[in-house]
Amino acid sequence: MSAMTRQYSETASRASGAAERAVERWEQRVGKVTDRFPALVPRVDLVPAVEHYFDFVQRAVDMNRDIAVRWARAVGTVSGTARERAESAGEVEAHRIERQRARQAHEKARARYEGLTKAELSDLLVQRNLPKTGNVDELVERLVEADGK
């Protein structure tokens, strides 16, 4: 038990003891007055009213506890969902960045061959033992693929 919990328990115990002693003294004094002057003090049973009041308070506490627990569960679910979505968004962003880098690398690789004629591209392909058929874009793509391997 932590020091804070122990201190709280001791304080609550002292307060409870003091309240019980105060009630006992009050009951004794009221009893003396009603014994001396029975006609002046009508007999009223307040116990049912007090019990109804505390039953009501207890139901309200139970209801608030239930609401708080349900709220906490809902928040836990939402935060889990939010975390999953954030992770998913992070993965999507990482894939987007990866695709962008790959595209930039591909464009950089293609830049080496831009401006070359079809004949020059064909000569480079022959040197690498690659097929030299196709249009200029196809020849450039074939060279870029070969560079990446």
C-alpha cells in the first residue's frame, strides 16, 4: 500500500470514528430530551427516508460508474482505432515516399540516355548483348533495367 493510500485510509478511518461518536452523543442527548418531555417531541421514524435517500445515492453512483466504465472502454477502442489508422497512414506515406524515390531514381537513370539517337542506343544494347529492337523509349527502358541489375 502506498504512503498516500495509507494516509487516506487513516484519515478516512478517523473521520468515520468521529462521525460515529458524534451520532452516538446526539442519540443519547435526544433520548434524554424525549424521555423527559415525551409530549413535546412527536415520534417520527426518519429511518425509511434516510435509507431511501442513500439507496438513491447508491443507484446514482452505480449508474455513474457504469457510464464511466463504458466511456473508458469507448475511448480505449477509439484510441486503438486511431493508432491503427495512424500506423496505416504512416505505412501509406512510407510507400508513397518509396514510390517517389523509385520514380526519381528511374528518371535519373533515364537521363543518361536522353538525347541519344536510336542508333547510339542500339549500339549500347549490342555491347550488353541485349535486344536492339523497339522504339527509342523501349530501348532506353531496356538499358535502364540492365543498369539496375
